[in-house]
Amino acid sequence: MSSTHDPSFSAEQREYIAAIDQGTTSSRCIVFDHDGRIVSVDQKEHEQIFPRPGWVEHDAAEIWANVQEVVAGALEKAEITKDHVRAIGITNQRETTLLWDRHTGEPVHNAIVWQDTRTDALCRELGRNVGQDRFRRETGLPLSAYFAGPKIRWLLDNVEGLRERAERGDLLFGTMDSWVIWNLTGGVDGGQHVTDVTNASRTMLMNLRTMDWDERILSSMQVPAAVLPQIRSSAEVYGHAKGGPLDGVPVASALGDQQAALFGQTCYDVGEAKSTYGTGTFLLMNTGTEAVNSYAGLLTTVGYRIGDQPTVYALEGSIAITGALVQWMRDQMGIINSAAEIETLARTVEDNGGAYFVPAFSGLFAPYWRSDARGIIAGLTRYVTKAHIARAVLEATAWQTREIVDAMKKDSGVEVTSLRVDGGMTSNNLLMQNISDFLDAPVVRPMVSETTCLGAAYAAGLAVGFWSDISELRANWRRAAEWTPQMDAAQRDREYKLWLKAVQRTMGWLDEED
């Protein structure tokens, strides 16, 4: 299979996979060749809507318009047409929740984003007698505002007329994969209303053992089954694109963004782990065909399911705020002018000057699941400068990674021997060194850092026979950089203790009535 620039191949013989990544801050389309290399990229940001503190929304109509634009843009940049594209893969921000009218295709409310905390009180009410673990055995998830199920319930309860319309069968629910696939495959004109096992496993409505919607949970959560998409595997042809620049091309994969990264990083063996450093950070470890229950504050989730092969599960640790903390330093504090500047500033000092920054801006995710926590900077003295704070900002991401890796070892008994990393923050070399130091393990970045899109492309390519099996995908994986630990063990332990002390200080900031 040639690359685009091999003159011995005519355009007709070139074949590619297009991956659409509908993310939290932007949508993009990447075209990949057979070697898993990027041929072209187009990307467009969408508006972040903050109606109240703790609330985050997106305009789904804007997102769909952007998706169409970036698909056309990526094809144009690659100088190819739909005839060169074998399949389309989809990956998406997970848990972001949308209801739309099946007859008009119009969203009935803005999408409620995964970071949104408006369902906190509802989650407490749902857990009233049993607490956070009420549905954990079936779903692998604690009751938290993070997941889609409570967000659906909130919309049905709080937007006038929605519950009646839902029960009549006039509304469809979807995470962003479902919205994109439905629109791609025709929308009101026969669009496929589907989701895949990875996205379904993040709704809190799917049973991890049966891979189907759980009727008992639906009735407890008061979500009518009529709104739900059909659950399919992560790699199969769901339908074909109708209209637009990809008209007629099979839509052949869907994976939540973190699972797509696990797949793109070729973590196909038990114990292989990847961490994606974006707005938040998500560390997933393959646990094989067994769902491992977590007692250490992690999520049990679906890793992927290829066609009719057995489901592969994963343990996941989610950190709410990592890259977002750097953005906050830039946009709200004005301490840096660009994200890249944080490393330059942090390198002007030797250490954090005793300061620790715990960014519990929307509560703490794994392994604590405390929505009553709020962010703090601890250990301040007059010695501390903005450079020390910059260093503390980077260390916050590294220490939170360490907490997740510790929890994974506790739950699975498997030691993470090296960590494969991807996402925008991996261009920060100081951060990567910090992570290696704090984990006391090598950190490895692959050549293609866009592993979410790559994972969606791989799954779609497998579904249509573009790649024959996962060994072919593994052969594509190439290392770009590696960091090895250089920190003294006693110093690591001392600083970890201080970090954990700072984390304790964030908890209980909000009272229940807040």
C-alpha cells in the first residue's frame, strides 16, 4: 500500500481510512494510509457554553456543521475523493448527552457535556439508601454527575414537554457518536440510531455482563427505553454515508475517545496501558475478556469489541482537569500567553518551592469521586513565585497519574511496567519526565500521537478488511520518544506524601446544600 506521494501509484490505487474525532473542544477529521500514517487533518473548534457555574453545554447543530466541514477539508487537503476512502471511523467525547427529535432532526436542548455537574443532587438522591455504588456491580461505574444516564433524566425532568415526547417515541438519545452516525447515515431520512459497546458502557444504563440496556436501572433512573440507540460492536458496518463528500462510504467503527486511544496505541494484551493527556486525562489498562471489579476507585469499562469477537474490558482512571489547568493559567490567570510557555516558565526553577496545586475545579474524579471537593494551592510561602506555581501545575498531572497507577495495581494485581502516552500535553517534555519520575517507570510516546483517531481508523479498517488482523496494526506502532525515571526514591516518597496531604485539603469544601 503506497503513501500519497509515491508517483508509481495512480490516484485510483490509493486507499485510505477517514476518522472523525468529535472532541470536547473541537471536531476533526484525519485521513490515514495503510501504514497508519497521517495523510491530512482538518479541525474546527466549537463554542463552550457555560450557563451557570459547573454547567457546560455544546450546540450539537454547530458540531454537526463543523463535522461536515472538517470531513470536506481533510479530503481536499489529501487531494482525494470518496472513491479513495474505504471506510469512516468515529470517535467521540464520551458521556456528553444529547436528545433530539427523530422527525425534525433538531436537538431539543444543548448537549450536556461530560464535565457538567448539574446532576450532582440527582446522583445523591439516586444513591440515597445504598450510596455511590448502587449500580456499580452491573455497570462498573459509581453514581456520578460524569455519566450520561443521570443527564438524560435531568433533561426529561427539567425541560418542559420532553418526558411526554420521549415516552411517545418522538425523541432519540445519543452520545456524540450516535448523533454523528445518525446524521452521516441520513438523519431523518433513515439515519442509523446506534451506539457501540464502549460508549454504551459510559451511560450507566448498560449491563457489562449482558452488553445490553439494563431494564432495572432504566426504571430506577426513569429513562424510557424508546429513546435509546441499538448497542453494536466497535468495529462493524453500521450503515453508509448519505450525501456529502463521503456519500456511499461505509460507516464502520465507533469508540469512545479513550477506548479508541487504547486501541490505537495497540494495547491488545492484558496489562498494557495508555494514558491520554488532553483537557482531562484518562488512563486505561487492558484487563482482557474479564471485567475486573474495582475496589480502589477506578471504573470498570468496555475496552473494545471487534465484530463478533469477545468483548475486551479495561480498568480506567479519569482525571477531570489536566490540560484544562494549563488553559486556566493562560486564559483566566494570564500567567502565560500560550500553553507551550508553561514548560519554559517551570524550567526556570529547580522544584515546586513547596507548593502543590490540586485542580479539583469540578470535584475529584478517580480514585476519590468526590463532587464536594474544590481546587486548592497548598504549601504557599513568600518564597513561591509564578514559576514554582507553573511547576506545581505540571506536577499535578503527574501525581494524579501516579494515584491512578497505584489503584490499578491494587485492583488487578498487574504492575504497569511502562506507560504509552498520547494527547496534546505529551509535547511537554518536562511533564513526561515528571510522570516517569513519579511512576518510577518508562513513559513512551509513539510516532503518531493522534492515537484516538488512529484507533477509530484501525477499527473501521478491520471491519472492512483494509487491515487483516491486529498483528498488522501492532506492526505499525513506532516509538518516537521515551523518558526513564531519574528521581531519588526517598524524594519521590516524601513529595508524594505532601501531594496526598494537599488532596485531602480539597475535600468537603462544598456542603450538601451547596
